[in-house]
Amino acid sequence: METLDLNRHISGQFNSELENVRNQVMQMGGLIEQQLNDALIAMADNNVELARQVIAKDKEVNEFESTVDLECSRIIAKRQPVASDLRLILTIMKTITELERIGDGVTGIASMVIENQSKKDVPSLIGLENMGQIVLKMLHNSLDAFTRMDIEAAISIHNEDKKVNRQYESILRELMTFMMEDPRSIPFILKVLNSARSIERIGDRCQNVCEQIVFLVKGVDVRHATEEELNSILED
């Protein structure tokens, strides 16, 4: 397992500042993970009140992003970090952006539950829940890999997105069939489609977080790398 040791500065204060922003990222990630879990429960149980709670906490997610971004900017101005320190700050700033967008996707799922609380008879909602559970696990593991700066775990999680894409394509086909059989359902199905897309995009954003972990540990930009190129990094 290849990781990055960040506890090596002469300045204890600098170490403390870096650790503080890392901890804030993990707190933000933990909040979003809980929000996604709650949104999936709300969808499965048609729990409108829980969906409203998910939406209400989105403000807290946004506040985390603003606070961490400001602290990172302050560290850059004060410490003028270079090499792996600079990569860490850049990774954190990009990661919190991805997490905030995941939070937006979670809010969209919760909104669908509220807007369509009387609808319970769409078969694809089961597929949506299953896809959501895959993505929830990806998010949890991505945050864990970020904590440990574990490149092997990051690449493994990155490859998991193929499962999400296959599930998403299956749900799309099923929803299209549902709309053709019952045109009256089209307005609701469109909202379900948006939720399916939100879940699929959360998987993509987990991939983006994993790519940032690789960038931090290896100093290599893999945002446009193929799966084979990404896997070959472990051999270097």
C-alpha cells in the first residue's frame, strides 16, 4: 500500500494547520455520507420528513466548503507551500468542491421524494436504491482512502464506477419502457430520471476524489487516463 507521510515539517504550527483542514474535509465528507444514506432511506420508505431534513442540512455542507476553501487560501498566502504540501492543499480544495456537488446531488434525490410522495409503484425505484447503495459504499471508501492517502484503495474504488454505469443504463431502459406503457407517468418518471442521473454523477465524483488522491501521492494528473493507464501506476 503506497501512502504519503505528511507529518514531517519543522514547523509544528504548519503541521497543525494541514491536519486541521484535512479533519474538516473528513467532517464534511462524513456529513455528506450521512445525508446520502438518509436520502436513500427516505426514497426507499417514502419518508418525506427525512427528505426535508436532508435538504435542510445542505446549508451546513455549503458552510464547510466555504470555511475549508478560505483556510486553504490563507495557508497558501501565509506558508507558500511547494511540492507535496502544495499538492495537498490543491487536492483538498478540489475534493471539497466534489463533495459539495455530491451534496447538491443528494438534495436532488431528497427533493424527488418530497415532490412525488404519493408515487410508490415504479419498479425502477428498487434499481435506484441498489445503485444508491453501490455509490454510498464508493463514497465511504473514497473518504477512507483520502484519510489514509491510500493510492491502491483509490484506484480500486475508481474501477467500481463501472458497476454504477451498468446499473444506470439498466434503469434508463426500464424507465423508458415504463413511460411508453403509461404516458401519464412521464412527469414523475422524468424526476426519477434526474435522481438516477444524480446518483450516477455521485459515482463519477467519487472517481474524481480518487484521482486527486493519486495526484497527491504520485504527483501525476490522471484525470484523463484510461483504466489501463490508471492501473499501471501501481506498477511504477
